[in-house]
Amino acid sequence: MELPQIRIQSQMAKISVSTQSAKQEIRQPKADLSIQQPHAEITMRTTPSKLTIDQTQAWEAMNLKSAKRSIEEFAQQGKQFVSEGTARRASQGTELMKIENKGNPIASQAIQNGHKPQKALGIKFIPSAFAVKINYQPSELTIDAKPNKPIIEARANKPEINYIPGSVDISLGQHQNLEIDFVNLFPSDK
């Protein structure tokens, strides 16, 4: 015997979800950079060195004098001899005026005037030490340096940002369904 049956078939509804991811691109261009370094400014000043050699005293010691210097010395020496001679004659005249005093001024004056004084004997180094005068003035170097600062120009570039937003699509992927079937509801007559 067959029993009546109810057959139910159901199908659930399905949701379909489709996503598309967001995309973001970031690009950072390099900064524009310009650097210039000007040369330093250098100034140099030099004063020349100076060497002076004075041999006048050495030449005079060897009796090699200039005409002007010889004339000056002879004139000075002549004046000195004249003044010494005048002083000697004045002194001798005073002695002769006082002849009545003790002594023999005529004889002593004859000896004094008749003989030249002896010259002193000695060793002389010609030219004498340090007769040549040397003077040296060294040169001077002055250096002025002025450094110049670098010229830096920098321009930052903005980042390039490209953004594509994502999306979500929701749809009904499968409809719901309900089937009801009846079997052996009406028995057949056999």
C-alpha cells in the first residue's frame, strides 16, 4: 500500500557579492636641485725684500774715499791743525813774554818745534770688523681669502597620487524556490 506523501523541495536564495579592490598609486618625483659653488676670492700682496750693503766705512779704512768725503775730512783736519797751531803759538808767545821766570823757553820751544812727534806703532786690521754694514728687510706676503657661500636652489615636487576607488556589487545570484509535490494522494483502485 502506498501512503500519500508530500514532497517539498526548497532552494535557498543566494546573494552574489563581487568586489573590486581599490587601487592607489603614489609616485614621488625627485626634487629639482641646483648647487653652484663660486670660487673663493683670493688677494695676495707682496712687498719686495730689501738688502742694503754699506761699505763706506770699509772703503774709508782702506783710504779709498769719495772725493767729497776726502775734501770734507781734509777741510776738517786743516781746521783742527790751524786751531792747534794757533793755540801752540799763543802758548809759546805767553812763555816768551814771561821769560824772566824760571826755565829756558827758547830751548824747549826749539826742541818742541824741531822734532815731529813719533807715530804710534800698532797693528790695524783693514777693514776693521763689522766695517761693512748689512741690513736685510724680508719681504712680506699678505693673503686675504674670502670664501663664497654655495648657491643652492631646491624645488620640491609634489607627489603624484592616482586613486581608483574599489567597488562592491551585490546581486541575487540564485532565486529562492519552493516546490511542493503530492504523491499518492489519490489511491488508484486496483
